[in-house]
Amino acid sequence: MANIKSAKKRILVTTTKTARNKSIRSEVKTSMKKVEAAVAANDKEAAMAALKVATATIESAASKGVYHKNNSARKVSRLAKLVNAMA
């Protein structure tokens, strides 16, 4: 366990940020699963709506620094590709 005050603070800050990042990542995964489920159900309208929500969630996570911008771009691209393949 840390003895120095700044080290103790870093532990607290790291714990807080880890919890925040985990929450955001979980939200992104859930939104991605909703798109994939709509595609699997062959529901074009639901897939488009879910894609819009998922894209916003992923871009938001990237802007907050949870994901690298290329990682978020790859996720959005894969989901868009899935939805577009339905047409």
C-alpha cells in the first residue's frame, strides 16, 4: 500500500477512471450487440436506428479517450458494413 500522499491520490484517481472507462466500454458493447441482433433478425429499420445510436456512443467514447480514434472508426465501419449488407 502506498504511504506517500500523492501516490494514494493516484490510486483513488485511477480507480475512479477505471470504473468510468469500464462503464463506457460496456455501453459501447451493448449498443454494438443491439445492431448485430437487429441484423440477425433481418430488421432493416431497427438495424439502422441501432446503428445510429451505436455510432454516437462509439464516437463519444473515442472523444473521451476511452478508445483510440482508429479503434472507434473500425468498430463503426464494421457495424455499417453489416447493416449495408442487408440491402
